[in-house]
Amino acid sequence: MPRSRSTPAGVAERLQKFLAQRGLGSRRGVEEWIRAQRLTVNGRIVGSELIGQTFTRSEYFHPRPSAAGSGYDATASGGTNRGPTDAKLADTLIAQAIDSVVKNDGAVKGSIPSDMVTSSGSGLDPDISPANARLQVPRVARARGVPDATVAAVLARHILGRQFGFFGEPRVNVLLLNVALDSAFGAPKPVPDK
């Protein structure tokens, strides 16, 4: 089976096998579906619209936390048994995420969107809520040296409505939004390795 040069050996094959085994299509059909969702910028694949990825720099919108392996690992996807009454979840994992959001984005405890501090069921969610994204606007604008209103306008163009008009909630695809920011304001300079 042909494999894209930019796909690490075995990753695409494992993902398509995993999805096909769960009845989401034939291996070939799943392979074509995965290939169609890849986002390319200047001839280089930068990600997939369907699978979240980590963004940690201040110039970018950050995704919701991932519970999949070391972060957005499709082969380690799955939820946890931790629920809202689990002490470890509430006292450590969520508390750390809340402290980070308060420090980095100026959020106020008690007014933080849940998707900013909790992972999705699969740990691979590529989308965040509009409320989550709006809280990040000042940080992103400050880091890029542009007015909040300018970044908010880019965000407004990337809020997706409910699927088919009634499924789910409005959402923002983090990868598409961050690519749009780079297109509008230029990509930030790479951080030198330490």
C-alpha cells in the first residue's frame, strides 16, 4: 500500500487498521478518508482537520487537553474512568489546568469553559468551544503584536455552527484557526533549541 513520504512509517497503517477494525470502513476507504483530511500549507502537510495536535506557543490558540498517550496519539486514544466525582481528577489534573489557564490567559476561576481544562472522550478532539477561543484572544494578540479585535475577527470567521444545523455545539477547529493566523500575520519565528 502506498504511503505518504511525510507520514512516519507505520502510523498511517496502524490508524487505518484501527479504524477499519472498528467498522468505520475498509482499510483502503479509511486510508483515502485520512489522506483527504490532511491540511497542506506551502506543499507541506501540517496536520489533519480531524485529529487535534499540540500547540504550546503563546502566538497560537491552544487545544483542549489530550488524554491520548503523550498528547493526540491516535493509537493511544480513549477516555479515562475518571468522572466529576473523582478526587484525583478534581484535585490534581483539573486544578493544574485551571491554574495554567488563569496564569496564561487571565481567566477567572468559576468562569472557565470546561473544554479548556478537560479532555474529550477520545483525547483527539481537534475543536474547542468559541468561549474557550475567546478567552485566548488577548494572549494570542499580545504575542503577535496585533490588536485583540484583529485576532477576534479571524476567530469569528472560523466559528463553525452545529453540524447539519442541530447536532452538537458551535466549535472552532484549532489547526484551521492557527493556519489562518499565520496566513494573516505571518508565522512566528522559530524558537531556537536550547
